[in-house]
Amino acid sequence: MDNSTRRSFMFSADVQHLLVEAGWHQSRTVGLGQNQLPTPLIAGWPPVVQAFLTEFGGLMLYFIRRDDSIAYLHFDVARTYQNAVLDYAVADYAVRAGELALYIIGQAYTENLLLLMGASGQVYGGYEDCLYAIAGNGESAIEAICLDLPFREIP
């Protein structure tokens, strides 16, 4: 089943424009191996994480924040593993979020915010000791980040 037949989420016109500029289209699929990730790592990911990265993996979107600064988000998992400090963060974030595990899907806000997805598709953002619930699925998280909407902080 390709992405165009399963898409029920409709992006806002502004976010749709940003996605298209980044190279996304409704039938886009990217092999997870193209993300230069080890096969054993990918094999352990839940289907919802794999599906999200198959459609959005490798994209980088630039957007304007409320303060008129320019920021970006990307779904380049290999880049995230290279850039982010992951020693304790992901396991700690999973416990705080009440998830068995969280899976890295990218970064936002000029790589300051680590983007993580749970097995249900819930997207979280982590920065140092702060953890945020961003949205219930990947598409809504793209909207929330690009539209600079507030996130719910998780203690």
C-alpha cells in the first residue's frame, strides 16, 4: 500500500508547502537503508516508526518561528545519532514518558530538540533535562513544530 492510499491526515497549506519544498510528496517512500542505519537497529523498530521514516526520512524543513527567526527540523536519523548526546537521554525520556522505548526520528530547532517516537506513534521532544509531548502522531508533530505551537512539558 503506498502512502497516497493510506493518508488520512491533511497538512495545512503552509506546512504542505514546506514539505513539498523539502522534496516530499504523497507517494514518497525512502528505503530505511538509505538512512545509513544498521539493519539490526531498523529491524527492532515498531511498524509505526518504520512507516513514518519511510515517508519522511531524510527530509529537512526550514520554517519561520513566531519570533521571526528561521529554524529547521530534519528526519535524518543517522545525522541525529552523530550530532546528539544520547548517552542517558533516550532511556530517561522513555521512563518519564511512560513508554517501554523511544525511537529517534530526527531533530528540530537547529538540532537542539531530539525528536523521538513511541510504539503508538506519539512524538516527543527532548532537550537536556526537558521532555515534551509534541503530538499523537508524526504528521501532527510536523505541523506543531513548523507552526511553532506550544508543547506539553512532561515532568
